[in-house]
Amino acid sequence: MEHDDLPSPRPPVFLGCFTALAVLVFLFGIGSCLVVYWESGADTGDIRLELAEAYAPGTVQYVSQRNLYVARLLDGSFLALADLDAANRANPARRCRVHPVPSADPALPGLVDRYKERMSSAARGSTLLFREDCNGALYDFTGVRLDADGPNLDRYPTSIDPAGYLIVNVSERQCSSREGARTAVPREC
């Protein structure tokens, strides 16, 4: 018997076509995900929020999908503050987020009066305070620690794009600490 008469060991044509189709579907899916990722700004860390004029001076808005607060200062500038302070960021077992002290809280006027001298210059005159209830930390409107020396709330850089929208760069945290009368001493994040 000659070996030339034996059929060659090739897979059926159906399996080859099926494999090629599966590879094409996979590549198309990956490509689609990458396009969505790039267009979302996720490759840069920039998130586009509302038009800058939508934020009234002296107010704070919570951006829940990014766990941050946008504060518009009285001079019209913006701050983006993390809602997780340094103590809670370091403790994976318990995560208490900061929140504004409600204006109806009967303790608010006393807190503002007690800590008015420790507030940052940009927060003076504001009655908005942030509180973290697990450790009792208190922060002013700009994220500066009031009740003790230590880390302030982390900040994210902000800018306004050419169309007038507020942009927050969540890929870059800016960290500082309160040290006595110095309200924003840069520190490692």
C-alpha cells in the first residue's frame, strides 16, 4: 500500500470558517470597547461635567458616580474634593465618606463659630462644613481639616474646556495637610 493514496489530515472546512468568524467577532468586540473607552476620556482621567455656569458660587455638588464634590468658591474658581478622607482611604475594612453637615443641623452654627479661625481664607464666610462620622473629622468648604492637624481632603485638578464645560482630572490626586496655621502643606498621596 502506498502512502500517497491516504487522505491528508485536515480539519473539516466548517471548523476553519467557524474559527475565522469567532476571531473576527472577538476583534470587533475589543475594537468597539477601545473606541468607547477612548471617547469617554478614561484614557486621560478627565471627566466632563456640566457647564461651568451651572455651578453657583458658594455651592457644592456631589458627583456620586465619581465619589467627589465639586465646590465653586465665591471668587468663581472650582475645587474637586474626594469624598473619602485619608484615614478612610487607608482603612479598607471601614469606609466612611465625608458629607456636608446639613444646614438644619442644630450643631452647625456652633461648629462654624468654633472653627472660623481655622478655616482657609477661601472658606471664610461660608457655613458649609464637611464631616466624617466614623472618626469625627471636620473639614471646611475647601477640604481643609478643622478639628485637628492632619491630612486635608484630596483634590483633583479642574479646568474649563473650550465649550465651557467643567473638566475634572481624576487620575491625579493633589494631597496636602494642615500643620497649625498653615492650611495646605503639600504631602505625598
